[in-house]
Amino acid sequence: MNTPEQIMQIALRTINEEATAIGQLVNYLTNDFYACVNVILNSKGRVIVTGIGKSANIAAKLVSTFNSTGTPASFMHAADAIHGDLGMIRNEDIIICLSKSGDTPEIKVLVPLLKLMGNKLIGLVGNTDSYLARNADYILNATVNREACPNNLAPTASTTAQLVMGDALAVALLECRGFTREDFARYHPGGALGKRLYLRVSDIYTNNEKPEVQADDDMRSVLLEISSKRLGATAVLKEGKLVGIITDGDIRRMLHRETPVENLTAIDIMTRDPLTINADILIADALDIMRKNNITQILVLDNGEYAGVVHLHDILKEGII
């Protein structure tokens, strides 16, 4: 049984092996990478990504990355391709074929069929002297010196290198397309990620009550308003205009003052010129403002008028952290 120290050394060795493999990729970027970006950008079809074995797993992941960043893509398993799935390919599609060796039997059967169909073929390979590399129109070199596996057998560093080279291609396409945060939000509407990109303050502040007191209201009125609305704060208005905010903290500080509570009004203890946000900003941006100012609630303005309150709990409830 290995000791904890030995297990940690195995993990460190694996990480270092894969980090080295990734670092070497910068030496393999050629004009073919630039050409691959251009041919995909100018294509009216999809990117079909294929592979066999562990390379197929990486191919499937790259398809997800392409699709989520504005490059339409589909996965085709190399083994299934020669049993009917070639029918998914259209004339304008670009093929990316992943293979470490570039010489597997499935690849040698598939590549001639792809060439016969006339589609542009990109070989993402770990051997630039392979059958796939020799027959591809463009080569993306993902060669590694060795696998992280101590037997130099299990695909580890090689699949990591394929993934990183594929991600580099996806990000290059993303930036060349001018793919924006708003575009990303359209493709990721679900979950916390989507909410960060499209949910706005106006979508949640209306779920809360709207605490407010007048500048000359007494402390009893202020306490009742804060307590009943359960947001830990209330806006202070004067002649219909927002002039301040009173929070739980202001109430606690009031109790340390020498002036009798019954002689105080809202304007005496409020924080003037309170921090506010517009109703149309993203909730994620509102959260950033609250974090920077170390506050748990913030007043919302709609068309310059006080509209309500957003509390940190409202944001956390939406799964945005």
C-alpha cells in the first residue's frame, strides 16, 4: 500500500507531465492553424469532429465547446461513420479528425471515404508522419513526448494536448466572430451560468416589498417599516425624492447616541446619498457592487425614481455567487 507521500508524488508527477505536454504545443503552432481558422470561418457548413477510443471522448467535448461559442458542430464516432453515420456529412462541412497515432484501422478506412466526399479534412494528430497527417488538408500538431501513465500507454498527456489544441481553435474562432457575452448568454440560458449573463435587477426586485419612510417619520414608524418589510433597510423619501437609507446598522448606532430616541426622526439617523443601482443592470453586476461595498442590500432606481430593494439573499436564491 502506497503511503500518502507516495500518492502525492504520483499526482504531482502526472500534473507536471501533462503541463509539459501542454507547454510544448506553443512550438507546434504553424500556418495550418491560421488556415484552419479561416476555412471554418468561411464555411457555410458545420464542423464535424470525429475520433476513435479516448480521442472520440475528446472530440465529443470539443463539439460542445464549439457549439457553445458560436461554431456549429456535430460529433461523429469514427467507428460508426463507416457503418452509416457518414450520411450526416454535407458538402460544406469541415471535418476534424482526432487521433494520437493517426494510423488506427478505423482511421485508415475513414480517411479515404472523407477524401472521396471532397470535404476539407483537419487532422488533429500526435504523429505528423502518420497516415492521417499525410492525407489531411491541414494539420494541428498535438504531439507529446510521453504519456503521464508510468507505462507510457494510457492516453493521458496526449488527450490533454488534443483538448487544449482544440480549445485554442475554438477560442480563436470565438474571437474572430466577435462572439460577445450576450451571445454566450443566448446559448446558456439555463443554470447559474445563464442567470449571470441574462438575469437583471428588474427581474427580481419586484418580488420584494418596497420599504420606505418619510424624512420626518419618528423612530417607531422606521422600526415598523424595516421589521415588516424584512429587508433589513428602508429608503427615506422627502417630497417624493430619495434622500437616504436606514439599515439595521444605523438603528444599532442610533442606540449609542445621547439624544433620546423619541426625539429622533428618520432624517436624523439615515445615511445620506445612498448607493443605488439601475433596474436594468445585470444581477451579476449588482452582486459585484455589493461585494465591493460590503453591503447586503441596495436600493434600486427605475427611470431615476426609487423603485425597491435588492437583498443579497435574493441573489443567492437565484444561485448566483
